[in-house]
Amino acid sequence: MSAAQPPALSGVFVPNLVPLDARGEINEGELRRYVDWLIDHGVHGLYPNGSTGEFVRFTAEERRHIVAIMADQTAGRVPILAGAAEANARETISACEYYHSLGVRAVAIVAPFYYRLSPGNVFAYFKEIADHSPIDVTLYNIPMFASPIDLPTIERLAAECPRVVGIKDSSGDLPQMMRMIAAIRPQRPEFAFLTGWEAALLPMLLIGCNGGTNATAGIVPEIVCRLYDESRAGNLDEALRLQFKVLKFFDAMLYSADFPEGFRAALGLRGFSPGHGRQPLGETQQVDLNVIRHHLQCLMAEEGLSDEPAAGCPAPKAAISDEDVDQIAGHVLAELRRRGMA
């Protein structure tokens, strides 16, 4: 790669929600305030038009408007990795061109969705985009929503397409991430590996990931960014404590409501007005969200990020002991040394 090549994508990127007003339209003022808050709280990058940002529920024009607002408000303070997936390769390339004109660092492109494609056609899709994109491309593997990107396809794209500079993988598959890193990093040391599954952020960082695109960082950036920093500093006992904290928030927001409504409810507890999403909610879901808000506020109160709700919180469970942490960390380090990774 040339000396002018930008640095590899690394750190915690936030796949942010988009605040909406009472009419269900983009709340530009609140979005700008949210961008500033995230940057002020230490995130390393922003990721508009991701799954958490509900990109499929906005028009193509709205998706471009969201990125334009965020690029303007960010003003180069942190890099932006913009979701650029459209319905076909031609429209996706057009989005790449527009985001390039805004000064976005790179784009993330999900494999074709709705139609499940063979690996050969997934390769052809990404190669067509990479060959015509003026901006760096990050593959986005999210097999629960789109055609999976298998390892041979990733290897071919990394070998044949210099414009493809990384992958965001949201499968949470730790062994598969290790296989990708082992196969690609020797040939492309600058190729970035980002995990979209913060439930395993620390293990992913330990096996060589450059960072993550983590929705939980859009709610509690203090904790997720500190986890990243402590892991990079080699403070694994502290990083492990923080991983357990992240897991509590992640599980509460992801599994207690239809995605991403739990994250939208949580954002309201951080002093923002996220508004109602564009997906109408049934009565049961609305009741569930009230329960989730109470639980999340209690979790935030434990971390000093919020006051306790008026109804109070249950007594916290006993924390994991120092001995438990030391034992787990020791096992992790021993295994990494056995594999020649530490």
C-alpha cells in the first residue's frame, strides 16, 4: 500500500440511532447534539446507516441526508464509516460517490439482502462495487439479515480488491473471526477486522480484532470505550470486569424488545429525545419497553450514569470476585500463549 494510505480503521465505532421528531421525521438538531455527545465521550468513530440506525426504514435520500448531517457536525474530529448498502450495485456505487464527496473515511456494505445469493455472486457483487468505488469499502457480514460472506469469498476480495480494506462481522463467531485473521492478515496487514458483537468484544480484541462497531457504545460509551482502552493497555483484569458490564447492557437492550427498540428506549435515559421509531409497536411491546426502561435505569444507576428510578431498584447481585477474574484472565492468557498470540 502507498505511504499516503489512511490508517486502518480501529477503535470503537458507534452504529448510531437516528432521533425522530413527533412527525417521524429526522430530528436534525437532536442528531447533531448526539454526535457531539458521542465524540465528547470518547468514541473513536461514527457509523451511520447501520442496522441500529434502521437504514432500511429510511429512503435513499434520507440516508444521504443523515450522513451529510453527521459529516458536517463531526467536522473531521473522528472518522465516519457510513453504511452505503442500497438495493443494487449501481445505486450502492452512487452512494459511495456521494459519501466520498462528504469526506467520509470509508463505507460499510452489507451483502445483498432479501435474495439469498451463492458465494460466487456475493463475490461478483462486491467486486463490481470495489472496482468502481472512489472510497474504501468495508464488508459487512450479518448472516441473520443478509447473504453470508464466507471465508473463501473474503479471501478473494482481499486479494483482488485493494479498495476493500476491512470487514465488520456481526455473527459473533469467534473461531470464524480467528480463521479470517489467520488467512488474511499475513497478506494484508492493514486489513481491518471489526466485530459487531460487543457481547464478545474483549475476546475479539484479544484474538486480533482492530475494534468494533458496537451499538451499546451509543448508550454507554464511557464503559465500552474504556473496555477497549484497558484491553489495548494490557489491563485484562479491568477489561474483563468491563466486559461483564457491557454484557448486562447489551443483553437488556437486545433481547428484551424487538431490535433496536431497546436501544432507543435506553437513549432516552441518557437525556436525549429519540422519538418513536417508524415501526409501529403493538400494545405488549409498549408495556415491555416500560419494564426495560426501569431495568436499564437501574443498570445505569449502578454505574453512576443515572439516578435510580422512583420505584427503586433491586439489590445488586454479588459481583464477580477478584479470584474469579484472576482465574478467568489466567486461562485466557494461557490459551493465547499456547497459540502464540500473547
